[in-house]
Amino acid sequence: GAVVSQHPSWVICKSGTSVKIECRSLDFQATTMFWYRQFPKQSLMLMATSNEGSKATYEQGVEKDKFLINHASLTLSTLTVTSAHPEDSSFYICSAKQRDKSSYNSPLHFGNGTRLTVT
Amino acid sequence: KQEVTQIPAALSVPEGENLVLNCSFTDSAIYNLQWFRQDPGKGLTSLLLIQSSQREQTSGRLNASLDKSSGRSTLYIAASQPGDSATYLCAVLSNAGNMLTFGGGTRLMVKP
């Protein structure tokens, strides 16, 4: 089945540094990838939608200069948290839409998430 | 703006019980509704996907129904097991913008 690999699974960084999270579709091509953030005991909130070869679309309230998204290939999207602060500590999850699959009847495939802790 | 609500927020049941998790959404213009399972600190596992034209889907001990006109879905778990303990999330894919909106989840604990 379709597998999405997210790396790293957890990361601890110091305030002010940048962290890059990778999301790879291992056995399928993903034209669209989504990035979500989840705070403890809360549901997932969509941060941005990235389409291969074009700029990401950010949800309201998400700073595009702080959360840099690159979707340079059909199998890889990256999220870089720049100048991280403790309030950025969260669980980040990506999902991928399989190329040539309709959103209507095909589930999105999710990575296992990245736990970011900013000290 | 689509809003998804899940009730109850938490549920604790003894092993073997049949249970129902509820999900409601405000905008019926959806492509589909999905139920996911999330174990602590882990990603999401897709359980069932119901297209907007469908009424229900079944997989093993799980059955999900969809009443689009009333904006409701239920996930029925038969003969619950301790291994079913997890957070269950429903999410709707809206017609506009391909946006997946999640409910707050139901944290299920099945006690042996």
C-alpha cells in the first residue's frame, strides 16, 4: 500500500535555530502534500498545501516566512521551521495525495509525524 | 467554514462492548468523510472512507455510516478490544479547495 515516510520522528532544537522536516512518498507520486500541526489533546490543523513545482498555499494565521515549504519533486516535500521558538513545539504531520487518484474516493496517506520540541 | 465536532471527547468501556462514536459537520458540501485512528505520538491510520454518495462502509469490526443531509457520521465498533484503545478522528473533505477538516477526536479506552 501507499506509504508516506516522515523524518525525523522527533527533534529537539534550541530557540532561534531552524529545523527541516521531510515528507516522502515511498511508492507513489504525490502531486499534492499537506502539512498539519497538532497541539496536545487537540485535533490536526491544516497549515499549508503544497503542490509539486509551485508555491505552497498557507492557511490563515500561518506565517509563510516562518514555515517554509518546498515541494521540489513528486515524492518529497519539506517543511522548515525557521527561527524556532518554544511556542512552535508541536506535532507536525504530513499527508500526501496520490497522483492520478481522485480525492473523491481515495484516502490521503499520512506520515507518522514529527515531534518538535524547542527549548 | 466547515466545522467538525466529535462526541464524546473521551470514552472508557469494558472489553467486549459495542460502541458508537459520533461525528457531525456543518457544511454538507463534501467529497467524502474519513475515519482515522491515532495512537499516542503516532501518525494517522485511515480506517474507513465514505464517499458523499455512499451511506456506509464496513471493515471487519468497524462500520461507518454517513448521513450527509443531516451532517452526521457514526463509527460503530463491535466487540471492542483493548487493542482498539486510541484516538479516533473523523475528517471531511470539502468540495471547496480540497481541504480536509478534522474533528477534535474521541479518546477511547477499552479496559480488559
